[in-house]
Amino acid sequence: MRLAVFALATFAPAALLSACSPISNPTTIPLFLFSTIDTAVGATAQTSVAVDATGRVHVAYSQDGISNLRYATCAADCAQTANWSHTTVDTTSNSGFFNSFIVGAGALHIAYQVYSGQGKLRYATCAANCLLTASWQTVTIDSAGNTGHDGSLAVGQAGQLHVTYLESVAVPGGRWRLKYATCTASCTDPAGWASTVLDSAVFVDASSRALAVDGTGRLHLAYQKTDSTAQTPVVYATCAANCTNPASWQLTGVDSDPLAHAAPVLALDALGVPSVAYWGRLGPSATINYALCAGVCTTSIGWNILPIQSLESGTSDLDQHSLVLDAASRPQMSFQHGGLAYAGCVSSCTAPGAWLEYLVEPGVGGVGSSVAGLSGGGIGIAYVSPTSGGGRLRFVVSN
């Protein structure tokens, strides 16, 4: 592993350059435009964004405090509040946690947790008229024990579904299991799913954006595992076939000493090359790190890492974060740092000076953010802005 020196850039990603003047010469043109999707969500709600081939934006989100899984969509001009519509997907109490949203194989797909003292992993899908609750079909994939934490969903080109998720095991000292479930047909029938335990340790951590599948059907996964309390390494795992067999997965260390809950997120470029973002550390500071496979991904020396932002205010900012690669394989990130923050890079993204961070909305916003590349260029971010009575779900578009 090669660790680069921390530095931020002084230029914007190409998708934003046309709207951005130098900082020393500000204009009245706003860099970002805001809309409100839903005014009745919890202050800690989670979001997941997907964009389909027509450019329509889809958002899945939980309603902490209201407790159900909801879906929102916008066909165009998503910086206008009036262009958003939303509905409830699952009316079950305490549903929608750790939601992971994918568009593929002619339908919408959401993996999420239902929690009532014990967690369950559930799957919802809709092929048409998805603003009608009745159009959604749901099924429980796994209800054994306390499971469904940090579920991450991916869909292959042939429509095969893949989910990785965590299960908490009630044993002395505590133990977690990383599980994997897959389905090729009849996925609204529990019998259509096969699941297995991939890994087990005293501590395992992941995120709802930890899994991806490339054009060849190969799976790529980032997570943490350790039997020690001193270090919680970030690892990369990959599998080409027979992935319900744990022996089919290759594991590689990416970072030996990130933060304890690094919440790694993973994205693939057009060639299937993985990138990982996670919470790291640089001396006494927490950082948001970007790791790129620049060699053989199944060797530690194949990964380059750059801490792209130091979080001066400490762990209070360590909330859900998001990573996406646009059509030109440029990484775009959203996270919380003094409010909703965005960081982007044009090239040489593990080199010092390659990134620029924007504070999109100062304050306490930025909770549960998800970033997506929009059709025609630019980015959109869904996130929660806490209010005195809970929170509101917002969507911001680069202008």
C-alpha cells in the first residue's frame, strides 16, 4: 500500500467547471440548485439514489421516526421541488433501514432491513407505475437471527441479483458474520434466494454501497474485519463465479488501520476497475480516504490511497457518505463535513492536489447523503437536512 500526502486541489471537476468562476472572482450564478423531496423524514434517515437510462432520478429513503421505506422520483429538472413525487413502498413498521437501490433488468430493486428487536433482510421490486404502493412486491430474504445490517445490492447484466449484508451473532464477546445472497429468477419468492456466510469475525463492518458487479459478472466488495480491537483493516474481496462458495472469494488488504467504523463504499469504472472510499485516519485527524486499484487488485501494493479531506471537527461528522464514478470514470463523493460536502476529481485522483471539496450546504445538513451522476453531465445529491421537528429530504443539482 502506498500512502500519498494529504492535499486538496484548487480546481473543480470538469462537469462543474463551466458553472464555476475562480474563488477570487465570485459571480451571482449559484453552483448548486436545491429542491425538497419530502418534508416528513427523520433526522437520521438514510438515502440511496439511482439514475436510469432515460435520465430519470430515483431515490429510496427511510423515515426514521416515521418508520417505513419510501420511494421518490423525478423525470427532469430535479432542482424544482414541484417535479418530485413520492410514495410508500413498505408500510411495515421500522422498515427501510440500510437501503440499497439499483436500477437494472427493466425494474427497480431495493434491499433494506426491517427491524423490530431483530433485523430482517428484505427485498422490494417494481417494474412499472412505481408511484403506486401496490406496484411494489416485497419478500423477506433472511430472517434468521439479527440480520440485514448494511445490506448492499447489485444487479448483473443478465438480471441476477446479489446482496451482501451483516448478521450479529449473540455470543460472548460479540461476533459478526458477512453474508451473501443471490437470486436469478422468481426473486419475489423466498425460495428463489440462496444465501451463505462468507466471513466471520469479532468485528465486521460494511455499508449499503459496498458491493458492485462488472460487465463480466465478477463481484467486487469492500468491508472491514478483525478479531482484534486495536485495528480494523479495510479489505477488498472479489469473486468471478460460484460466489455462494466462500472459497471462490479472494481477499486483499487495502488499509490496515482506518477508523474503527470506516464504512467502506465501492464503485467501478467502465472497465470494472474498483475504487473505494472510507473513513481513515491521518495522525490525530479523521479523514475521508479514496483508494484506487492501480495495479493487480488482489495484491495490497496494487492499491493507491489518498486522504482527500481532514475532518477537523472530529467524529461528529462521520455520517453516511457516497462515491460514484461518472461516464468518464471521474470520482464524485458526498459526505458530511460542516454540512453537506462534495468532492470531485478530474484525473490523477490518488495524487496530491487532485481533488476539490465544496461545502454545498453549511450547517447540520448532509446526513445520509447519496451522490449520482446525472444524464447530460453534472451530479445530484440526496440528503437529509435536520429540522426542529425531524428532518426534510433534499436534492441538490450541480448548476
